[in-house]
Amino acid sequence: MSYEVTIGIPVYNAEKYIRRTMDSALAQTFASIEFLILDDGCTDLSIAIVKEYQQTNPRGKDIRIVTQPCNKGIGEARNRIVDEAQGNYLYFMDADDAIAPNAIELLYTASQKYDAEMVCGSHERIEEYGEKVNHVYHKYAPMVFQEENEFALWAYQEYNNLQAMTCNILLKLDVYRKNHLCYLPISYLEDMAFSMDLPAYITHAVLLEDITYYYFCREGSASRYEKRTNIEKREIESTIDAMKYLKSNSARWKEKPFFRQLVCKVLMTCYFVATHIVRNESIINPPFTQKEIRDVMHMPSFFVEMFKPGHCMLKNFYLYLLGVLPPSLSVWLIKRRIRNK
């Protein structure tokens, strides 16, 4: 069958939450959807529950399960979904989140109206820690981008302009395939690494103020370091490798008007990683040396382009210094900045 949209859901041991996710996906008001479930080596009842929906839900015939030979992690799972998807557009969900009933209809309608390659909705973050539940709303101002480099300039202008999420983005499948875009094989910040690359490939984009996605964040999740009691060093090292990839990959955009802003965003992400190492040094096993923390901020030689007068110059220079100063001084500056916040 052919579909307008594929909803891709990577699943790994999510039996506690998968019903909520499937219920919200299958309740969509938009008709032409393929529900592509990626079994990433589940050892619980997650896939049995999905198969139950295949048999009992009126849209069960549109549910397709693809199985990885073993657990390969979220990055590889997303890549397999890109390879397997049959829709003209791809929309990712996580297996413990939910979407509004009209999410796909809203995003797809905007894509058709503006001939957009990419449409982003707003989201609500629901933080569940024991009895405490926090609701955090991220709403975009409605915006339409139609000119070359316009979306990239906006996305890289400020660090938080575009949320570092793979989910809640309706993206033409051809954007992935024609540009050979893929996710890095890491378990933390794979969304950030991908979303850092993506704007450079997009000309026509739309942002919606409508809340279309509900992102559930629980105690112990990989995205919440401050709520954990132990972090393995290799987990963070894979993220550092992703940052090295982003630094190297940035070279291809040296002649673009958004290059300086892109470099600043990459280095700010490195700074984000370095500060998390410093904040959580007591629970990282084995610990990072000061030199290893300093080297997170190291930049390739071609980054000297970022020192040209203009936007981000002073910020870029400070971030550059953190990567070349003696390790003890670099770490001291990071700690001092943390204390002063």
C-alpha cells in the first residue's frame, strides 16, 4: 500500500507505556497513515501488545512491525525506519509519548499549503518524578520559511530557536534519502546531533503554535542526568563522538551565510556536554580527567572563520578559549560559570 504519512515508532521494552502511544497514534483524524513499529530487540511484552492492536483495532491493517536482529539502540532504529517507511512524509514518535488526535492532520495540511519539506508542531513536556508532575510548554510562534538559507539562519541564530527533537517533525522522506541523512548510533542526544544538521538541508519549512506532541520524561531516563545516581562514562563518550562528527561535518557549510551561527550552536552543545560532566562528576564512572573535559571544547582549525566580526564573535571566542586553555583553568572557568548561574 502507499501512504501519505508514516508514523515511525522505535520500541524497546516499553510495555508500560506502549498502549498510550498506540492509542494516540491510531486515534489520528488523518486517514492515510502507515504505523511502522520497529522492534529493537524487545524482551518484554511490547510487541505482543502491538500485535494485539493489529488484530483488534480498525486500523490494524496499517500497522507494520519490522524487527531488528538484536538491540542496536535508538539511532540505528530510526535509520531502519527511514529505510523501511512507505509514506511520502515521515513522523517519529517515541514509544512512551503521545500525540494530539489532529497532530498529523495539522502538520500535513500546513505542508500542502506551503509546499513545505518540513513542518514542526509545538509540544508539552510532562516531567514525572514520583508524586511530582511538572508541565512545561514549548510553543513556536507561527512562522513560514520560503527562501534559501532563511530557515537555517533562523534555526542557528539562537541556541534554543529550534528544539533538539526528532519527534514531532513531519519531514518529507525524500529529504532523508536524497541527502543520505542518518542518525548516529548513540543513545543520548541523537536527536540533537540530527537536528543540528537538518536545517542546512531545508528551504521550505513551517512552525506551528499548536501543541501536537506530549513528551513524557521520567526519573532515571537518559535525558535527565540530574535525576540519576550513576552514569557510565562510555555513555557520555558516545555523545562526545557525536559532537566530533558535528564539528567535522560543519566544514561543508563554510561558504554559507549561516556558518558562524552553526559553529556557535555546535560549540554551545559541546559546552552543554562539558557542563553536564562537571555537574555530575561524582556519579560518572570512571571519572573524566580535566584534560578530557577541556578537549570536549576543542575545535577544528577551519573554525577560525567564526572569528570574523559579526554575530556570535565574542561568544565563539570564549568557547574557543575553553578548548585551548590549560585543562585546570578551562575546567575552573566552567565551574565558575555554573556557580554564577
